[in-house]
Amino acid sequence: MVSSSGKKDKRDLDFELNLIPAIDLLSTCICFLLFTAVWLSLGSLKMTQATGEVNMASGANPPSLWIEVARSGQLTLSTRDLPSGQRGLQNSVLSGSAGGKVDRQKLAQALELVKKRMPMIATVIVRPETKVAYGEVIAVIDSLKSAKIKDVGIAPET
């Protein structure tokens, strides 16, 4: 506005923007981002690929235990790539519990027995059939992690 003296009024030019609500909103968004990132990393599993160029280039595969998960909850355990002269498991079957669920107690007992008889096995490959519930595959992986097996991989059926 122009005053009667011909000068512009300074009150109209000095406008203050209140930034406190914008800073509050920004800090809330940053907190939400940090909580979400931590929550996602806590709820994840570290998995490795079962086959690939690394194994092909290195030659011999390490001794491993293969667990096939059926839709009925039945587990088939077999060992592969054992040193010569070492006897392993060949299609050892663990029946599932009622409702097509994996019997985690039987699996824990079998893993304990395998670790005692074949301590060189540090790698386990889980092979779920097609259309196996994800919860059952995760139950097997959880049992493996509980048994202190470090290297766990998934090789889906082809």
C-alpha cells in the first residue's frame, strides 16, 4: 500500500512464514522412515542362492543336506557331495503333522542326528514343491537357524 506521503507501507512487505509445523511434519516423516527401515531389516532372512556360477567355477561342491518339502508337510532328507567313504542319508522321510504342517520337532531331532553323524555338513538346501505354503518353508528355515546351521539356501523345483 502506498501511504499519503507516497511511501510504501513496510508492514505489508515484512511477512513471516511459520516453519515450525513444516519442521514437525518433516521430523515425523524421518522418524517413520527410520522405524520402517529397522523393522524391515529385523523381519528379514539372509538367504543365498543354491546354485550358480560360483559353484560351477570352484569345481567341487561342499557336503550338503537337501530337504525337500512336500505339500503334505512331509520332508525328505538326503545328503550330497560327501567325502568318499562317508555314508549319508538317501531319501530319509519325515512325515508331517496333521493339516499338512511340517513337524518341527521331528525335524529338530533329525538335524541333531545329522550334525552328530556328519559334522562336516554346514550347507542346507531347502527344495519346496510347487504350491507349498510359504509358512511351511519358513518353518523349515527357522528350524535350521535354531539348529545353528549357517548356510541355508532355497532351490525351488523346476
